[in-house]
Amino acid sequence: MKTTFRMDNGYFDEVILETIETMECNYVIKAKGYPTLVSKASDPGLTFVPGEDGRETAELVVALDSWKKARRFIVKRVRKDPTQTAQLSFLPGEEFEYFFYVTNTGLPAEAVVTFYEKRGNTENYIKEAKYDLAVGHLLLRSFWANEAIFQLMMIAYNLFLLFKMDRGMKTEYRQQIKTFRLKYIFLAGKIIRSARQVVLKLPEQYAHQPIFNPC
């Protein structure tokens, strides 16, 4: 099974594409709306196929001005909001907003767009790991020590996701770590010092206890 890179337009560069192709991997990368692509996408002769959520898709094989070879592009267009197109225009395609994706996969155009749009959920995972697990605050001097801590954080995060999907309620599937921790893990307790010992007492019957009980 080939690895497929799914990246935003910050990685839209032929050097990156050539590197991925050399590795014999696939890619779906959002392309920048260069004039060459926009002019071809607005060509009245280009056939668009209706898809989901009101979008339409078409295919192009284009070599940009500085590129060494032509590559397959998927064009997605979505009709603009009527408030944005109130003024009449005599130019074809002005009523649409265009998005471009370059790919070396054999997926149909609609499937390419759907595959890329799943990247949004990945962004949520990155944001959650960054803010709830403090992945962006690695302060050790050693690169390898930071890498080890990062890997442990990712293991903890994946265990949390598995626990949430297996034991949590379906209505709370999108619940993030901070909320989950506050609701299910933080417990009111009492610290008692007795006989030179420090004891933390927790309630025997605490809220949401069933979620931690084995099936």
C-alpha cells in the first residue's frame, strides 16, 4: 500500500512533488490559483461534473510555466453566495469560486476532493495535541530527548482517543482533552495527615464512575 501525502498549498512546489514521486508515493496537494490554472478552469469548454454539497469538479493536465512536466490537476468550483454576485458580469465563470488540487493518484476527481477535505479533521488533532498536551513546549536541550517526549505524548494522545471512542458516549465523540479531563478525571478529594502519613481520600462513589469500570 502506497503512502499518500495530503498537504496544503504551502507545499505546492515542483521540487516537493518530484521528491514524493521519486519515493514512489502518492500526493494530493492543494494548489495555488495561478493565472494559468484560473484561465483554464474558466474556459467554457471545460466540462464540470456535479458532486456533493453543490460543488462541481473537472480535470486538467497542465504544466505550469516553470515546471518540467505536466501534471494532473483537479478543479473544484462552488457557486458564490448571491450577495457576492449581485453585480452583473459578462465574464464566464465569475459566479463561481475555484479551488485546485494537484495529484498523481488515479482517484476520480470527486474522490480526490473528498480525500483532501478530510484533512480538516487532522488539523483538529494537531490543534488539540498542541494546546491540550503542550506539544509545542519542549524545552530540553537535547533533540533526542525532545523526540522521546514527543513520542510519549503521542502515545498518550492515541490512548486517550482509543479510550474516548471505546468508553465515552457517542454524543461526546468530539470532546477534547481539557473538557474530558475536567469532566471525568478531576475528582474532589481530601488530604489527611495522620501518623506521619499523607493520605489522599477520594469519594467511593464519584461522578461518571461507570466510564472507568470494565465491561
